[in-house]
Amino acid sequence: MARAPPSIDLLLNLVPDRPSSVLNSLYSYPNLASSADAHGYSLLHAASSYGHMELLRALIQRYNVDPNILDEDGETALFVAETVEVAQTLVQLGTHVELRNSEGKTAQEKMVEEGEFAEVAVFLGGLVDGTAAEQATTTASAGEEDVHAPPPLPRGVQINLGTMAAGEEEEAPDPEFRRKIEELAASEDFQGEEGQRRLRELVTEAVTGISAEGEERQVRRR
């Protein structure tokens, strides 16, 4: 008697710690690659969230999973990307940065609102402005060492500051804001809790125009 195929729920539970087992199962049951649970949460969402790059690439390139597959909230895997490496790879493989969820927010806007994954939010901000698409393709297609280094924050922040309306090519980025970013990036506690809190505030200010003291600033945990 033939063995029954695994359920999508079982495969999703294997993604965090055993992505290789998921790949082995997909080899025998490729039709499960595009499956999702009752909430529309797919293997691509899970691979993105946990940063399993081999599984992520295999789902899209080998099993032809739609890079813009949506969950029940209308969110692509980009909404759960926690690192720039994952975001770069998704964009290179066809995920659209401008797609909005059921609340009308892009992945970048949601990250800024919730105060999470600041480096990813800055990177996506540059892509939305059309100034970092080449960087995404080049970096994501480079070797593994190039993907991880250098840390993307300085380049991402500079891209975000480059946002300007048509006809304003001669206008330079705000020197005071740039000074704050460079000063923070050079500080010893940049990777610490306080440094990351300050980074989120600066990113929010850059994207929304609302400073840390603004009354409308909201931070909501996932």
C-alpha cells in the first residue's frame, strides 16, 4: 500500500528546524509546494520567516511557487522577511514590493508601523523609490559571502534618504538626519537594545516624516 502524502500542516511544522526534510518530502510530493494551511500560510511564508534560503529558492525556482502567493491577510512572504538577505532574494525572484495587504499597507509600511526589522524596512523603502532594484539583483545573485557582508544599513539608509520628488535632483539629503544615522551606526551600542530602538525611531522618521516625539507614532508587536 502506498504511503499517504504528508499534510501541509506537518510540513509547515518541519520548516523551523528540519527544512531539509521538507525538501525531501517535496521531491516525492511536489504538488504540496504551493499548498497552504487554513490561514493561507504557505511554505514560502515559513521559509522566508525562518530564513531558510535553500528551501525558499527551491520553492520558487524548482517547484514554481508563485513568489507573490498571499495568506489570508493578503500578505506575501516579503511581509515576514526578517533579514535583508531574505528580502533581496524574494525581490530578485519576483516578489513585488508594492503589494498591499488587506489593511492597505505594504510590507515596508507594516514593518515601520510595528517597529520591527528596521534594516529590511529601509531596504524596501529604497526599492519602492526605484533606486535600489539593481542592488537587490546584484547582491542576491552574488555568492553567499557577498550576501552577508557588509551589513546593509549604511547603504539602505542612504538610499532611503535619496527619496525626492520629480524635478528635485539638485536637492541634497538632510545633512542633520544623515549625521544622526552615521553617528548611530558608529556607536558601540548600535547592535544593542538601545541602539536598535533609536534606529527604529530614525527609520520611522525618514519614512513617515513623524519624529519620535510625534503624537501619531505607534509601535505594535507582531
